[in-house]
Amino acid sequence: MPSGSLVVNHQIKGIKFTIYLTIFQLKIIIDFISIKCSKRWRIAMKRILITILLLVTILSACGDSGTYGVATDVHNDKTGNWKKVVTSKKFDAETDTLDYYEEYMEEGEIHFVVSFATNTTTVIRDLDGLLSVSVHEYEEKEEHDAETIGSGMLLKEYNIYHDGEIEEIN
């Protein structure tokens, strides 16, 4: 990447896009605006360009939030390996776990997906070759502390293999 480049990777509603502008490209845009337009239009176009650059800057500061949001550390976790994602989206353990694993999880981590749409907390553990998944009833404010996260009533348990096979545990 050339120095003086602006690169933004972002995702909005599941669609990823990249903005790549060099200072040289920005100068060409400004020069074009200056040559081809009246003074009134130049001022308007420069304002629009500045607004676009500010939006790009804001998007780059936000980063890529992923499909369900941002995975953050669990407060008071003593292992340093617990991560949580709190989302208003529906999370279905049977259909969404493998995609979630590929998008969010690193080796040795345990993830908690708190879904307000389903009123559940899904706990995902990678156990060398399979994902151990337990779905719990959401308890109010459980996501705020390692002592309480995933402590709701157990609803279902699964072993999900990396090849897509799902085994429900009774």
C-alpha cells in the first residue's frame, strides 16, 4: 500500500466493502472539481468531499463489527479466554455456530453469544475437532460478569463437528 493511502474495510448489513483512496486520487478529485465547476459548485463539491472523508474516517474508527457485533472480553474472567457478543439478532445454535466460529473464535477461547431476539445465551467451546455448544435461557444482566454469564437454565446441548454434522445431546 502506498504511503498516504486511506483504506477502510467495513461491513454494513452483511455486505463488506473496501474504500481505497490515495492522496493522489483525492488531489485529482479536488482538481477536477476546481476546473470543471463554477465557484458555487466548487464550494458545494468540496463540502461533499469533506463530508465523505469524515464518514470514511468514522467508518474506519468503527472497524468491522462482524455479523453479530463485536466480540469483547467478559468482565471478571480470570482465564482471559472468555469472549462475549451481545446482539439483537437471532442466533440459532444449529445453523449459525460454524459460521460464528469461523468469523469470531481464536484457539483456546470460549464464546458466549447473548441473543436478545431469542432470549438465550449460547456457549461455544472448541474441543479439538468439535464444537461443544450449550444454549441457556438468558438471565437479566448476566452478560456483565463472568460469574453470571451463561448461568440460565440449560435448554439444549449440541456437539457440532467442523464438517457440519450436528449431534444433539439429550
